[in-house]
Amino acid sequence: MIDKVAVVTGANQGIGFGIIKLLCKRGVKTVYLTARDEKRGTEAVKILNSEGFYPVFHQLDITNEESIKKFECYMKNRHSGIDILVNNAAVACKTFSEVTYDDAKNVINVNFNSILTIEKYIYPLLNDNARVINISSDSGHLSKLKNKYWIERLSRDDLQLKDIKDFTSWFLDSIKNNTFKKEDFTWKFLYSYVVAKIAVSAYTRVQQRQTGRGICVNSLHPGFVKTSMTKGTGLLTIEEAAEAPVYLALDADTSIRGKYIWYDKAEVDWADTSLVLNYVDEHTMK
Ligand SMILES: NC(=O)c1ccc[n+]([C@@H]2O[C@H](COP(=O)([O-])OP(=O)(O)OC[C@H]3O[C@@H](n4cnc5c(N)ncnc54)[C@H](OP(=O)(O)O)[C@@H]3O)[C@@H](O)[C@H]2O)c1
């Protein structure tokens, strides 16, 4: 038994569900399966119960500050701290290649801004030496950008949250004002998702610099995984995709911090824009 408390967001299905199952299998004592929808969350727990795993359910909508505050309060009263936090919950873009302002705003809000609200309320509960895994994507690698100004600004060693907020605002403004240029990106699809996940990977570096107390914060590309997000297409099962996040949560050397990790557990240089990391075929997910 590993005497730790773990929390995974968006864990009622997909990769989050796979991570919960593997954490339980590995013997983590207290595993919180959180989900925005109570029914979907408790049903997921029932499935795991039938397989002999016993995570605890708690409602958590990462875009709802009240929901996060309730979870914070609950955890504060029950545990001396959290040892493992997997920021997994996210949404995809509504359409593959077209961008609307409302959808872009929503994708950036769920996939990136919510990480900031979680940080505000949940990070103070992290134990010393806790491990945080921000689930990013291959689309969150800096090589997905072509715009020289943003590549230079986002890859600075003294990167600040303001740089990242300016980046997401630049993108949203470009959609609103019709000044958006596809040439600023290497991928020609899922632009809002790309921007949000670049923000997640970039902010992981800032969080690592600022968090202290021996806490490791890493971002991770979980692979191209068969989930509802990919409409069941993909190369990995959720069980296979859970391996790398659980490795970061339990096994990785503590010298691995502020990094961008690939689904095979290797460290990839996030700021190396010469890397070609495309393997999701544009037509696969349409
Ligand atoms: N699948 C891939 O190939 C792939 C590749 C790269 C990165 N990723 C990343 O991996 C992570 C998991 O994705 P997945 O493929 O497992 O997707 P998924 O099956 O669609 O699962 C996403 C989960 O996030 C939850 N969620 C969405 N909005 C939420 C909110 N406001 N509050 C709380 N939970 C919320 C969903 O809840 P509901 O069930 O209620 O909708 C669901 O449980 C995401 O960060 C995704 O971007 C996936």
C-alpha cells in the first residue's frame, strides 16, 4: 500500500479513468476520482468497484470556482494534504479546422484558465514533495507555433504568467478581429486546442519555478489515445496511456521537474521548435 492521496480531474472516462485505475492497481491508498457530473462520476466508480478497485468520488467542475472551493474545503477537513494531482480534464474544439470565438474562448477557459483556478485553491493543499502532472498534448509543444515573436517570448527562461495570458489573448483577439493567420501555426487544425495546450506546457515551467517545497510539476503528452475526445480513434488504449502519468506520479526521479514528457516517458525539449512531432493524421480525427 502506498500511503498517498491522489486527485485526478475529469476522471469519469478516458485517460483520467485509466490513470485512476492504475493508481488503484499500484496500491495508492486514497485515490479521488473527480468529475463534473455526479452521475457519470459515481457510475465510473461503480465500474471500478466491480473490478476490485475503490477510488473515492468527489464532484469537481474545473471551470466552476464554487465547485473547486467545495472540493478544497472537503479535502482540507479530511486529509493532511494531497500528494499527487493530475490536471487531466479538458475539452476538444467543436470543429476540426474552423475557429469560432465562442468555442476558442471555451477551449482556452477549460483547458488552460482552469489550471490557474485549481492552482489558487488546490496548490496550497499540496504536501511538500507532491507531484503535479499537467496533461498537455503533442499539440502543446512549442513547435506547433510558427510565429517568431511568440516562440521567442514563450521560450524565455524568465517566462511569466503574464506572457502566457498575453499569448492566449493575442489568439482570441485575432479571432474576434478577423486578423487570425493560419501561417502562425505549423498545424492547420485545432488552433484553439493548440493555443490552450501550449499555454499549459509553458505554464508548467512557470509553476515549477515558483512552487517550491520540493514539489515536481511536469506536463505530459499522453499519446494518441482511443477516447471520446478522439472519437475512438487513436494508437493507445487508456490503460497504455495511463503508464506515463502514473510513472510521473510515483516513479520518476525528483530531478525531473518543469519538463515536458512524452507518452513513452522520455523527456522532450519543449522549446526545440526544430522537432517534428506530428503523428496525428489530420484526417484521422475528422
Ligand atoms: N485522447 C488523446 O489522444 C489525447 C491526446 C493528447 C492529449 N490528450 C489530453 O488528455 C486528457 C484526457 O483526454 P481524453 O482523451 O481522455 O478525453 P475525454 O475522454 O473526452 O475525457 C475528458 C474528461 O474531461 C472532463 N471534463 C471536461 N470538462 C470538464 C470540466 N469543466 N470539469 C471537470 N471535468 C471536465 C470530461 O467530463 P465529461 O465526461 O463530463 O465530459 C471527461 O471526463 C485531456 O487533457 C486531453 O486534452 C488526449
